[in-house]
Amino acid sequence: MNSHTLVQPTIPRGVMGILAVLTVAGIAGFVMTAMLGFEEPNTSMLLVSGAMTLAAPIAALDEKRIWLKELGSAEVWSALSEYLSSTNLSESARRRAQDALARRASK
């Protein structure tokens, strides 16, 4: 059986698409705040734009969290080797997370 079919993305593609749109809208909000509120920017618009701008980068931290956990585990040398040699870090992170869950379930 192909292991790629067993690994589900942690964040669905539709949600990532929505987060990307929110990020672009947040950047547009920053530009509008800079242009329209030159001397006195609107604080609420600035806060909403900032939150929207960080939507996609925060979602991308999920993969980084997996790698940080793996690099801090007993499998550090295996994880480091795979991190440095992998051509698809997202797929490697998902597979390592699935392997870690399987190891925990077998204990």
C-alpha cells in the first residue's frame, strides 16, 4: 500500500487557500492604512490588517513544529539527515509525524 495515501495534510488545501486570500487582504489593509492614515493611522484597521497578514504564515508553522519536535527527540540524527536530504520537506514531516504516532500507539 502506498504510504502517501495514508498521510493526510494537517491543514486542508481549501483552508490554506482562504488563509492566503486573508493574507493578501491584510497586506492591502496595511497599504490602505499607510496611504489613508498617513499622519494618524486607524488603530483598529491596523490591528485587523496585522492579524490577517499573519494568517498564512502561522498556518505554515504547523510543519515547522513537527520538525522542531523531531529534532528534539531521540531520533535527532535520523531527523537531521532526512531534513537535510529530503526533496519534499512537507511530505517528510507528515510521514515522520505519522511514524511518531504509530510508535506511541504501540507502547
